[in-house]
Amino acid sequence: MQSSPSECYKGWKKEDGNTQGRCCCNCRYQDPIVGHPWNKTSLTRTSITHIIGYGCKMPESDRIVFFDTNHGMCEMHEYPFNNVIHIVTKEDNV
């Protein structure tokens, strides 16, 4: 059985059908968005080390979607390539 080492049920609950722990926080398309001291609005005028939200850049879109939380879910979810593991079992005949 394959599993994700970072399963999360905060954005899409297990009882609502999330059988694999998929959440925006473990999706390859999500990146943190940081502020910058030169920005004009108070929300975004902050240090570049301060996360102000999260951006989702799906390959099918030419836009980045801004979220104020890193938890959520959509049909475009994909685990990061380096986040995929395979648990070796007796059936693998290794």
C-alpha cells in the first residue's frame, strides 16, 4: 500500500471521503507567499520572512490563487514528487 508521510485531514475531512489525507498543505502546487517591506498595504508590508498567505499555481491555470490558510482541497491536488514513498511489503519480493 502506498502512503503519504504528511497526511492531513484539516482541509478535507476523512469522514467526507478523504481516504488519502490530501490537503493543500501537502500539494505540490502550493507555495507560501511572503510580504515585503516596500508593499503599500498593511497586510503585505512586512518582512520577507513573514508568510502572509499561500499561493496555488496549478499547471492548467495562468494565474496563482491566493489563500489565507494552507489547508483546503481541490480536484487538482498532487503530492510533491519527493513526498511519495512506497512501503515495502512481502508481496514486493525484494
